[in-house]
Amino acid sequence: MSKVVSIDFGYREIKGINSDGLEIKFPTALAPYVKHPMAEGMDGVVSITKPGNEPEMYFYGQKALEETGVGFTTEKDKHLHPSHDILMLAAARKLEYESGDILVVGVPIGYADQKVTLKAHLERLYGDVSVDGGKPKRISFNNVLVFRQGIVAFYLIPELPNGTLISFDIGEHTTDVSTVKFKNGEIEPIPSKCFSLEYGYSKVIEAVQKEFQSKTGAPVSAEQARIIAEEGTAVYKLKKIDMTMEVLKAKEEIARNIVDDAMKRLGEVADFAAGFYLHGGGAEALPIKEMIPGAVVIDNPQTANARAYLLLAMSE
């Protein structure tokens, strides 16, 4: 029997779930496979074979980050990046995608023009895929649904109040703001108040990089800056560098920018909203909840889009 496979392809992490309850999550990163003693074992390795060609092997996810320290693109049209197709096939294989299954993905609200092109792109994608040393399986996507990120998360929230509701989906490079009218169990989007901001958690990483260089005189990679942002300190040349205040300041400034820009665009609608809801990776990492009194963080906010895609696809 066919199933639904839901994949939220984020700039920082790929989250997925299928209708059998299998869930995955791994960093959006890819690196060339290099055979060496530390690479023994197949975890973190994906192999793609096109008919008539030799297999192509790559490190993916956390192992790819460990090899190169390089994450994914920051470009708007991320599905055109060379790594996208390989990572999408790897995620589908890990979620036990089979021929005839339904693939469900999403695009940011502000990138709605990508819905048609992304669907067509995925329907052309295929290959014999092996992950983590498993048996290769032919994957091609014949039934693809594309939803808008952010707005779908309202369907996960039990007992919504009647009135205007606003959600913030705080991701790595974008924040999707979705506004709907909810009455008698029906969700009706307000298109003019649904938009994407070019702000996300990556702005915190950029600020930490700048502050670290100012403090030490040395540049720092984005991945190392992310560790510093999480831990607040770093050991650099055997000296402990305390970045606690700089990290706190960066998070507060980016959160304030997101809230101020969103509220400016929402206008009076925000003042009369019956509820604010936060999800995405930045929902707990940034102090946005403290800046919007009464805002609610959706359960498991990082996987909200993937779970909502699945719910909607199964209800259609």
C-alpha cells in the first residue's frame, strides 16, 4: 500500500516523516566521498547511480559537515543547487520511499512562484539510491504535492480561537509570517498579510562571526560560530574566549528585527489578533516569544512543517 513521505528541505537541516511514523533529521550538507581510515563504515554516505553510469558517492549530513565544515547554499532557488537533488534522494531513501508513494514538500510563502518549478524539477529526478550502506533502490517521484511553509502549521494546533491568527515560522534564512481568519473550524488565509522576511537564525551566526573576529583578530567559520552561539564560549589557541554577552546581544537584535519588520507589515491586524504561534528552528533559539506577549510555541517547532505537510496530504 502506498504511503505519504513528507520532507521539509531546510537551509540548515532536512526534516522528514512518513505516514508509517518514521522520522529523520540531518544537516543540509554534502561533501565529496574520500576513502580513508576515518571514513570506514557507511553511515553518513549516500550513493547515487544513474542507468549506464558509475555510482557517485558522497558524505551527507553531519559527516559532510565534519569533512568540510561547509553547509548548504543561501540562494533563494535552493532546488537548483547541485547538492539539492542528492540530498533529496538521500532523505527519500531514509524515509523508505517506494514507487507509487506521495512526496510532499514545501516552499517559503514569499517564494510561491517556485511551486510549479519545484514540482516539475522533482518529477524529473530519479536514481538508484543507497544510504548508510543499505541496498540500492530506484527512486523517482511521480506524485508530488507542494505546500506553502508556515501557513500549514495552523493545522497542527488544537482548539484554535476564533478570529485573526498569526504564525511566525523562523528558519535559517527566512521567517515566514502567515495570517489567517479562523471561524467555525475553517482556516482562511489573508494573502496580503502572508509574507517572507529575509531574516533567520543565520543572521545570529553572521553577528557571532563578526564579534569573534573583532575580539580575536581572526576569522571563524560559520559552523564554528554556530557552536559558539550554542555554548557561549570557545577555546581558541588554548585560551577561553567568553562570547556569552555577544551571543545574547546578537540573538536579541535579530529577534527584534524580525518582530519589528513583521509588525510593521502586519499593521493594525497584529493589534487585533486572537493568537500568535511560533515554530521553526528559531522559535526556541531566539527570544521572539518574550517580545510577543502571549505567543505560543508549537510543540516540536522544528519539525512542524514536515508534520503539517503529512497531515494535509493524508486528509486530501
